[in-house]
Amino acid sequence: MPTPAPQGPPLQRRLGLHSAITIGLASMLGAGVFAVWAPAAEAAGSAPGLLAALAIAGLIAYCNARSTARLAALHPQAGGAYIYGTIRLNPAAGFTAGWAFLVGKTASAAAMALTLGAYLLPDHPRALAAATVVAFCAINLLGVKRTALASAVFAAITLAVLAAVIIAGAAGPVAAQPLDGTRPWGVLTAAGFLFFAFAGYARIATLGEEVTNPERTIPRAVPIALGITFTVYLLVALTALSVLGTGTLAASTAPLADLAGASAPALKPVVAIGAGVAVAGVLLSLLAGIGRTALAMARDRRLPGALAAVSERFGVPWAAELAASGLVLILVSTLDLSGAIGFSSFCVLVYYGVANASAVTLDRRAPLPWLGLAGCMLVAASLPLSAVLGGLAVFAVGAGWFALTERRTRTP
């Protein structure tokens, strides 16, 4: 099924393979690796359980990545699963994916901004968070090449910090404190928390309208970025479990800082700075992704048409970028971080569920899209009840908005 031509000015294709990979890495190697280990360890209950959860999250992410890459190569248009669901399934499925992305990722962006503030300016975290959102909105408005360059810098710094933590941990003392044992259902819950740390590779597909030679670039960039990220996460998990154990890990508010403190105390401030830089990299590309999805939905009259405006000079959806950043600023001022990771993971798993269902239409005999779809739904259901109920309430609101826009789009 052909991709319809986007309404309004097209975005400019400026991202090559290297830029796409670095945006994917910066999107994944961020807040998650510094924050998810504590709730995941508590849910899993043991070191084998945590490693099993990491494997499950990685497998689901791989299935999602394959589905997303195939779809993005066929439909290289801004919007990601919103476009795929609309074209290959139906408008309701596409809207569900777009709504899930906008809601889940906007909440995630606010949480990441607050995390950055907590690491780098703990006395005034909201002030730094708000200033960061404004600064990154300005960077994104200058064009996607600036976004790719900044993402490359953030990804390189994050990898260097994580490498230092892993090396120090491997050479440090072992004082592991275990928990009471593996909890089978808790392993799935832990996989949901850990999935939050992977949910960034689709940023490459979301920016598909700005990727050069997308039919070749996207299917290569997504698995490369995901493979590098999984390897780094596995090394971090093995190091943290050997030094701290699941008991200490589950009780930690800053797991990697505690890991550095147990192995090489001089690294603790470096880890704090590294965490801030990593979160900054994710937040930068995340704001860009939210803006592109809002652009695609505005083009289809699922959001106000004014959000479809694209800058002729810089080739970016400036109205959608400003609206997304403004909403994140509101949430930064009001958001309670409790349960933010679970809520965001629930919405993003629904998003990828639509992507996998869309990929099924390419080849119904292919196992990976079916496995990805089943995994997304199962892990989403295993998340804490507050996250599940909150997510369902948000989707109920979205269903009402879709019904309203559906009547509007059918009106001449």
C-alpha cells in the first residue's frame, strides 16, 4: 500500500546512517540506564530474575525494532507507528499509536527533565529542568542536523561514563546483597521497567522523513543502535549485580552512583554529571520525536492544523516543536514522578503493539511481529496497577477525541 504524500511543506532529508545511529543511541542510552535498575531489581527479586527480565525486554525491543525498521523503509514519513497503523490497519489504530506516543513520551520527557535537574541541581531541580527544555527546544528549531550533532556528543560522553563505571566495578570489591528470590510475574514487571530504557530506537523511524535513502538507512541503523545498547546494558547489569546485588540495587535511588561509590568513590561526581548528560541526550531527541508525531497527526487533521507548520529556512515543524515543549514545561511544573516510568512504559508498549500489528500485514507468516505484539501486551499488563489504570484512562480520553476528529475529517 503506497504512502500518501504529506500535506504541507516536506521535511528535508539530512540524516545519514551515522547520524541516525547516534540519534538512536542517544535516545536509549539515557535516563533508563541510570534509573530503572532499582524498581526492576525489586520486582524481579533475584539476579537471575533481573537478567531474565533484561533478556525479555531486549527480545521485545528487537522484535519491535525489526517491525519498525521494515515499516519505516516502506513508509519513510514523519510519524512512526501513527503512519503505519493508519495506512496498514485503520485510522483508529493509527490514532491509538499516535496518542500513545504523544502522551507517554511527553510524560517521559518531563520526567527526564526533572531527573536531569535532580542530578545536576538538586536544590532547584524544576528550575534547571525548565531551562533545559527551553534550550533544547531552541536547538531543535535550528534544524535536525543540530539535533544529530548534539546527540552524537551526548552519546559519546554517556558511553565513556558507563565504560568507566563498568571497569571500576569489575576491579572493585564484591559485597553483593541478595533479595528473597525470583518472582515469575515480577520478572515480567521488571521487563516492563527495563523496556523504558530501550524505548528510543524508534526515534530513527519517527524522523523517517528526514533520513537520506531511508529504504536502506533505517533497517541498518535501528538494529545497530539496539545491539550496541543491549550490550552496554548487559555489562552494566552484570557489574551492578556482582558488586551491589539485588538487595542493595533495589533500595538505591542512584544505582550507578552507588556502584561507583562502592568501587571507586572518586567516580561518583563523574557519574552524576554523566547521568545529566545522558538524560539531556534523550530529552533532546525525544522532543524532536514528539514534534514530528504531532506534525503527522496535524497533517491528517487529528490535531489542530496550525501544528503542521514547517519552517522554510530550517525545515523543522516549528509549531509542533513549540507546542510539545510548552506542554512538557507545564508537566515539569506539576508532575509527580511517582510511577512515571511505569505509565510511560505502558503507553509506549501500546504504541509498539500497533507497530507490530502493522508489520503483520507485510507477512502474516513471519513470527517476529506476532512475538513482538504478544510480548508488548503481556508486559504492559504486568506493570503496576496504577500505571495500567492511568494508561487506560488516558486512552479512553483519546477515544473520545478520535470520535470528534473522525467526524471533522469527514466533513468537507
